[in-house]
Amino acid sequence: MKRHHPLKLLFYINLAIVVLLVGYKAYLNLFEPNFEALHTDQVARIHDNLAGGGGFSFAVVGNINNSVGVFEDRMIPALNEADLDFMVSAGNAVSGGGEDKYRAIQGTLSHLDIPYLLTFGENEYENFGSYRFYDHFGPHFFSIKAGGARLIFLDSTGKTPWQWQIRWLDDLLNQETNGLRFLFIGHPLLKPSQEAPFEQDDDFLQPPEFRKALLDAIARHDVDMVFSANLSLYADQVQRDTRFITTGGAGGLVLNDDTSFYHYVRVDVSEDGEISHSLERLEAGQHPVLSTLESLWFFIYSLFYVGYVNFILLVAVFVLISIKLYTAIFVAKDYYPDYDLDPQPWLSRPLRVAMFTNNYLPFIGGVPISIERLRKGLETLGDVILIVCPRYRDQPQQESNVIRVPSLLAMGEKREFRLANIFLARIRKQLRVFKPDIIHLHHPIWLGSLGLFVARRLKVPAVYTYHTRLEHYAHFVPLPGNLFRNLISHELIKHFANKCDSVIVPTYSTEEYLRMIGVKSPTFVQPTGIEYQKFQEVDDGDVRKLRESLNIGDETVFVSVSRLSNEKNIDFMIDAIDELHQRTERPFRFLMIGEGHQHERLQQRIDELGLQDCFTLVGSVPPDDMATWYHLGDVFLFASKSETQGMVILEAMAAGLPVVAVRSSGIEDVVRHGHNGFKTPEKQDQWCERVQQLLEDEPLRKELAAHALEFAADYSVEQFARDMRQIYALTLARSSSR
């Protein structure tokens, strides 16, 4: 029996949502009519209803609040059957001033069989709703004549100055000395005897000066009844022969108790001008689930009136979800390597490989040295290599198959980091002439990005080696450190790696990191090779001369090789060596080999701690001399956490040095704790303790040194080059099979 994918239903539902969203938006724009100045038509209808003279009846409701479950479904049918001439909202007909709320109340009121008028209340005003009320219904304060009575609507929100409204009211009523007068204002003027649910002082008419002036005007002009909303109760009070009614039960926040309940007020005016009124209580309530669904519908409905930009973004989100679901359901995936790929056609002939790197010799660093070793190994196997790299001031005068690119910008105290001019057309022209079989990228930005672009234009596969943990280089980036470290660096690596045909990592821990951040491209674990044989051919006499030149006697020698930069954690080692100096009486020397923009600061730190006699910043050493310097040491020390492999650690092991290092992704797979060295957390006391152990326990040091030498033997440059050719060939085979 065929099993259905559990996500298929979700995919089709999501697809239906996209269709419905777009379809309903089109319907609203093409078929839903706009509405404006509705009060004009409603006043005309009221005049028509009362044209025959005689008495009339109307209903007053308050706090409709866009209620569908109560006002639209329960109260409107009751109003339609109550033999009324019109209806008045005393305020808060909408739940907010947004366009969606006004659209919704217009749809609700369209179910009324009688005309209506709305008072401009607190909810109508909020969220820039004042101009919408004006466009859709009419002015914020106005007056109409209805069957011998004057209906007056005032603005209590503060939108209209109260002094102007009082003057307007006086002028209006001074012209009419007779007749009934009904006044509607959203905020109550009087406090009821019972406290309303969640009552606050600003629920009443503000400021006090407006309230006093209006009460005086009401008394002065013999206003018969004043209706307000804004409180979820019914209150009936008389002051100076004027009846003040607060009504707030048309659908808003109602508790359904003796104080707060659903209702409307019926007002009857007889033919001879007698006024009577009655409270019409509605035995209605709304189930909490229905209330929640109603709120959800208004939220969805509002999305169609938030503007085209936000609507497009909403649709785009659902489209992206649909694409993701489609990929998860319908696109077949094979997580295992394709064992049918035949790399032999590419292994049987010389390959033409173009490499793009942001730094290269004479710049001394792990990446340039790794590239140089790979170049030599591949050329020994008969391949042709072209390297695209920055131009340096002290670069070799004669180089073959190297494109040196001038820099737009050089950074660092010694201008060691260079931003090459990737916009030069000659780079692309020379690549077309070279006709590479494959392009190897050693950085995910700048020249690496150019290399990926060229690979796509030339339609050749691109291989990327993940050398560097970018998050540890946040101090070089003109962005907030945490933003680059925690988000941008990982996204950049993932985005770039997924565009490449293959990704090479030096250790299994770095492969795990790439999978965790979402890299899907085929990945190969391939440690960088070292010139193992070269380390075995070091002349003891050269080591002895170097030792004498540095005035090293019987001291135990610690060696470290690193660029003097923040991410290499040199300060940690300086502080730890200071602690070791205080812990032990055994003499030692620490030789820090490498150069960088932090040289002067680190030397000052060493001087401040009084470590000049035991801690030496050697500076840069020519690559050809490095093997001799390694043999000068007894133990290799390392604290960097920015490595992906830590090639210098393998070189140190090839020279027979055990290692003490801080745990990190580049260390975990190389240093075997207690076998060829020690790895500790980034805690000074634990790291220092292991260094002291190797300093004072010579038999243990020799045992670990033997294991380190044996371990490094498996990482020769020759084997490295052969393994890399295999990766190239597999990538080419996969690319040609598409």
C-alpha cells in the first residue's frame, strides 16, 4: 500500500492559502466598492423615513467594537424587528481606527434595514483613524434635523478644539429656541453610581474645562437627553432636567453580569413631543472560542488593508514556505555519495587548476603555505596550476602561472591584509585563456567570490576549502562584533559553500560545523599536507648554531608559531607563561615565531610582566628555515581557537614536539590527549598545569614526542596532493553527469 508523505497535506493547504490570499485581494480591489461620506445618504434616508410627520423612534447603541458574534448576529436582527426609524451609535463603533476596522463596520452596518449615524468616539480616533472617519462617514462634529428634533454630535477625542465646539453649539441652539434636543458625545460627562469594569479617569470627558463648559451649555439650552458610550455598562442619570445616559453594551467588552450586559436604548418621541425611553436588554453572550475566532478573522481581514508592500511580503512568506515544503516532499534526495561516478578519465590526464586566494606568499600564514604546498604537489604529479592572488611589495620578481592583482585597500599595521581589485577585466580574460578544468577557492569573500563568478561563466566546477573560522575575525570587520560573529559570518559561509560544487574541510569537527549551519554541498575531509620529509632532514649542526645565536643553554624550549593578531590568543599564552614562571624553578625559554600588527603591544605586555628573559617575539622566519626552528624546541604551545586544522601543530609533531593547545575545532582531531600532547579548555590554570607537566617530566615529554612524530608521518604533501586530485576528479565527474 502506497504511503502518503505526511507533509503533502500541509503543502497543499499552504498553496491554497496563497491562492486565496491573492484571489481575495484581487476581489477586494476589483469588486469591493469604496465608500465615502456615508452619513450623507443616511441623513437623506432618515429624512425620508420621517417625512410624514408625527412621532418617531430610534435606538442608541454604544461600544459596538466591530462585534460580529453579538452586534451583527444578535442585535441587528433585533433592531430590524423593533419598528425603529433609525439607529445612532454613541461611540466606539469600531475596535480601532485602521482601514480594516472601518471596512468591517461598514459591512456589518449594511445588514441594518434602517439608516444609522455614528458618533466620533475614542476608538474611531486611534491609529490615525480620524481621517478615515472623515472620508468614510463625515465630519467629526455635526448636527441634523430629524422629525422636529435636533440631533447634535460632538467630538470628545481632542481632535477638534473644545472651545470651537462650544461656540458652534451656542450659535446653533441660539437660532432654535424650540424643539427637542438630543446630544451624542463619545465620552460620558457624569460618573455613574456603579463603577464600570476596568474604569479609568480618562474614560470620561476631558479636560475638566470642556466638561464644565459643556454641562453649562446643556443646561443653558435645555438639552433633553445626552448619550455617551466608552463604558461597558448602562447608566441613567438626571441633572438639571437633562437625562444623561451611558450605554456600552452593543458588543464590546461585556461581563454579562448585573452591571455590564448587552443592551441598546430605545427612544420614542410622540407626535406631541413627549419623550420616553426604555432599556432593551439582550440575553446574548459569545462563547470564548467564537470570540477568539472572531479576533483571528479580524486579524486576517486587516492584512488585506495594510498596503501592497506588506501584503506582498505576507504572500512571499507563504510562497517561500510552499517552496520549502515542495522541496522537502517532492524533490528526491540521496544523502549518500554517488558510487557510480568514475573519476578515472580526469585522473588519467593532467588537470588545469585555477586557485583564488585573498593572501599568498610572501605573506606568511597557514593558507598561503597550504596553497604553496598543494601547488608543488600537484605540479609534481603533472598538473598545471594558475594562482590568482593579491600583489605584494616584496613579492618575487619572476613568477610563472601567478596572476598578481593590485590592491584597492591594504589593512593592518604592515598592510598585510589586501583588498584586491576584483573588477579588473584582465583577470577574467587570462582565466579564459588558461581554460581551467576546475577552480579552487580558498576564501568565501572577495577574490573567492570572483573565482566563483568566473567558474559559473566558464561553466566549470568550483571547489571551496574552508580554511578559516570567520567569526574569529570580527575585529577586522566594520560591523558590530556580535552581529558579524553570531550571524553574518555563519550565513556567509553557508551561502558561499552551498554555491560550490564541493567543499573541502581539514577535520571532521569542521565538517560537523558546516552541516550544523546548513551546508548541503558534498563535503570531503582532507587535512592539509606537511613537508614531513623535510623535517626529518634537518641538520643537527644548524640547530646547534641557532641555539647558540639565541643564547639558549640548558633551558627547555617552548615554541609557538602564529600570526601576532587578536584571534590567535597570544595574550592568553603570555599570562600563562607569567604564571608558569612563578610556579616553577626549572629554566625555560618561549620562542614566539610570527609577525603581525599586534607585535608592539604584545612586546609591551611582555616587558610589563618582566618576561623579557624567557619570552621572545622572534618575528617572521623564512619558510625554508622553519624546520630548523621547530627542531630547536622541546614542546609546542598553542592557544588559538580560530583554526580549522592548525597546520603548524602537525609541523611541530613532524619535528618531534608534543603539543599543549586550547581545545577548538582545529585542534580536536589532531591532538590526541595524553598520546601526542594535551588539549585543555581555555582556562589558564589548566593549560599552565599541562605545560608545567611537560617541562618537569622529561620521560613523559619524550614518550609524547615519539607518538607525535609517528602521528605526523601520515600527513605528507605527496599524499595530500594525490588525495586532492581524487577530490577534483570526483567533482568533475559529478559535474559532467548533470
